[in-house]
Amino acid sequence: MPARSPSPPVFWSALTWPEIAALPAAGMDAVLLPCGATEQHGPHLGAGMDTALAADVCAEVSAATGVPVLPALAFGCSLGHSQRWPGTLALQPQTLIALVTDLGDWLFAAGFRRLFLVNSHVTNAAPLRCALEILRSRHDGFMVAVLDTAEVSPRVRAAFFADAQDWHANQAETALMMARAPHLVRSDLCRTSDDPDRTAGLVFAHPVNRTSANGVTGCPSRATVAQGKKLFRQIVTDLSRLVRRGLRERPPFDTPWSQAQSRKQNVSK
């Protein structure tokens, strides 16, 4: 038998409104939202690295799971990168929170009940978590997950943290772009862009201009295309596994307030 062709990604922006409306009715009530950033990534990587990774990963996960993928958020909470190096275009945390909650409101109204926030920029995590808190309290039955591409599994985390704890534009990120978006890589500058992690033992979270000489933390000189291909496949495989689990997941316990009150009264008698 011939090999089965892989399914294409399901891009929200390519669907018509009747096609989108039919998804929840057919049992697909989930969406992926790639959350990236536009920010400096040292002398050797383009400013769109985080967004490119989030969008690329989500497209592959969509192909593997059938979950539609929304257009990527290209701006994030990047205030820590300061204005020392041009290229960073940052949102305030409350702006990112409002943006994601607005999108969540509309998704819920359209019948979607599972939102995977796939994040590839570290300091988006706190605002995204705040958006999660707002959405789950505002819409009963809306399940929201924040999934960081660098933290989807122990093996992926080990690769990202191999050369720095406070990593940025490091070996892992550079290798991923070498493999998946080589137009974002200045290969001739990789070997001279290493900068050590100076954050060990610090109490405070300092802006990047006070921890790095060139906007890098880690060793991009060690990156190879082969490393990037391997790491990308691990991210997609492990994230797809999490998404499939999420598609099957139900709340472990769900008691309406009135029923809970009734039980409490019965116990007190």
C-alpha cells in the first residue's frame, strides 16, 4: 500500500464562516493560538524568530491533530529587552492580556471550548496566564492552556537550557532557525555572538541590557542544522501529544453551585 499522505494544517484564516461554524458541531471545539514576539535576538538572528517558531510549530501540530490554528500573535510582552538594541516592539502586559481575552470571548461565542495558547516567548507567560484566569472565570466551561514550546517535555527543556539558564538567541533557538527559517540566520555572525549567562545567583530579574553585552545569552556558535531538525521534531511530537490529551480531557469534577450548596446543607444536618 502507498504511504499515507500527511494531513495539511487547518488554518483558521483560510476557512469560511460556515466551515468554522461546522467545526464545534463536528466535535472539533479546540483552536491553537501561536503566541510570539518581535524583538532583538542578538546580532545573528532576525527579530521575528519567536513568531516564526510559534507559527511553524502550530502548523505542524495542526497537521498532526486536526486542530485549527489561528493567525499568530507577532507582538508580545518584551519589555525586558529594553530599547538598547533596536528591533524590539513590545506590548504592555495588560495589552497582551486584553488582546488574548478579547479573542477568547469571540472564540467562546463561536462555540469553541478549548484554547491552546502556544507560547514561544518566555515573558509572555505571565500575561497569558492572567488571560487564562480571566477567560475561565468569565466563561463557564472554557478550558484554556498555556503551553510553552521550550517546556513541552523534559527532553525539549534540556535542549533549550543546555548552554544557559537565562537563555536567549542561544544554541537551541539558533539551531531551530537554521533548520526551519534559515533566512532569519546570519550564519557568518553565529560564531562570534556567544555571550555567557551572568544571572546565576541573582535575586532580581534584570533587563537584558544589564545581563548581556549583545542581546544574547548562550552559545549560538554551537548550533547546527541537524540539532535544529531534531529539536523541532521533538517539540512537535511532544506538543501534539499534549494537545491530543487536551482534546480528550474533561474536568475531573464539576458540581453546579446550587448542588454544592445542597450537599453542604445535608452534611451540616
